[in-house]
Amino acid sequence: MNVRIITQRKFREPLVQENLQAIEALKISAMQQKGYVSGETLVNFEDRREVLVLSTWSDNDDFNAWSNNEEKIKLENELIPLLEEPAKIISLMEFCLFRQ
């Protein structure tokens, strides 16, 4: 079952090209990981400091493996000084009614 991951980041300053490149580097690296299905990056119209990354993974284990990947941690650590607060990550699964 696919899972959707929402990663919310709020930068200290309005987005500049350098911030977007750092996020893009994370996406490019994620695309090479087992279980990555798709992703998109969205910037809030109301507050250009807020960025949501929506990604789809084949399962939560694959996403967790990526979360603990050394390259991902390194790229994420480069973003930390630019953020107003720590990134928020929400893992979602598709809602379905269980049949007995």
C-alpha cells in the first residue's frame, strides 16, 4: 500500500534560489531510493517562507529507510539553519474500509 508523506518546512526568510536548490537536491536523492514513487514541491501563496513537499512511497518502511539514509540526513542538516522551526513530517495511508 502506497503512503503519502507531507514534509512542511518554514524558512526564516522568503525563499531564494539557494533554498529551492537544497530542497531539489533532497528530491533528486529521494528519487533514486527504493520505494520512491513520486513527489511534488509546493510553495504557500500566502507565506512564501512555507514549503510543502508531498511524496509518495511504496510503503512506510521504504520511507523510513530513506529518512535514515546518510545522504538524506546530510542534505537535511544543511537546511536546518535556514528554518524558523524544525520540519514537520506527516505519514499518511489511504483510507479504506476494512471488509470482514
